[in-house]
Amino acid sequence: MSSSMSDGSSSSRQWKSSPMPYRVGPLDYQPTVMCQCRCPAKVARWISWSTDNPRCRYYKCQHARAWCDGPTSSFIRELLNDLRDMVNSLRRWKELLQKEVEDSRAKGERQRREIDYVRAMVAMKKEEIRSLKARNQKLEKEKKILSAFCHAISDGDDKYEVKHYTHRFTVNLDKKECSCRYWHLSGLPCPHAIACIYFKTNSLDAYIAECYSVDAF
Ligand SMILES: [Zn+2]
Ligand SMILES: [Zn+2]
């Protein structure tokens, strides 16, 4: 038999089968009633919530059980049974609602974490784009400088012959190709092509593949 005792509100958890909290713990009552059977100890007093004997207190040890209160009138018995059932069903409702609240709280927390993750990814991608743009601009500048050392001669029809020191390249602006193959492979005009483009116009925009244009970012 349990020797832990409490009363008041905390007992509503401890004596869970009771729809009402125990005002006096099973061993806290006075005057003391000693066990009538083999065990020489104070007997515990419980409250019955059975359909036949609601609210009737009884003494119980591990060997025996005896009623402490007399029988209830049928009106009180029915009333108490209804109240007991109502308390039990409200308790079940409360548990269900609590579980729903916990579930939706967990779901909200999951969604918050997902949003944080997406935000971090977006920030990372933005930083990547920023550094790619900076790199692209640097490369363009370098190529422009290199192209200054290229000497382009027009063959007509957007075809050029480019001398770069002792090397010679053929550039076709219409097909966006140079014999060094850089333009064809990278989508960005090589210094030889840039020399031809500046020979022909003032802007590279029309000769840079869509995906590299600043607007694409
Ligand atoms: Zn006993
Ligand atoms: Zn080239």
C-alpha cells in the first residue's frame, strides 16, 4: 500500500482514478482506524467511485476491505454517477485538446525552422551571386586590357583576323566564335573577339551569352 500522502490539489494527480481530488490523503484521516486483520497498522481510507457505491469511503489493507460510509440514496447515486462520467469525459477532452495544441506547436516550430533554413540558403546564394558578379567584372576588365594587345583586321561579313603578338586567330562575330575556342566553350568573348567587337562597336552586351549578362542576376 502506498505510504506517500498528500491532499488538496496535488492529490488529484496522485489518486487518478478519483474524479474528485482527495481532500485528505488515504492515510491522513483522523481518528486512526487500525487494521482488523493480520497487519498491525493504520488502514488506508479510500473513496469508491463505483456505479453502485459512489462517494462511499472504505478502509482497505492488502488483505481486507470494509465500508466506512452507509449506502447512498438512489437519487444521490445517479447524480454522482452522472457527475463522475462528466468529469471523466471532460478530462479526456482536455487531454485531446492538449495533444492538439502540442502537435500544432511542434508543427509551427518545424515550419519556423524550414523558413530559417530557406532564408539562410537565399542569403548564401545572394552572396555567391555577388562574388560571381565581382569576379566576372574583374575578368572582363582583364580581357579588355588583353584585347588592347590584339590587332584586328576585318575581312568583311563580321569575320576578322586578329594578331596577338606572334599568334593569329580568326574571329567570326556573327557565329560568336574564335579559333582559340574560348568563346565557344565559355559563352564569354575572348580578348581576340573583344578586340573585334570594339573594332566594330562600343558595347559588348550583344555578344555575351544571356546567362552571363548582368540583367540575368
Ligand atoms: Zn489488514
Ligand atoms: Zn580567341
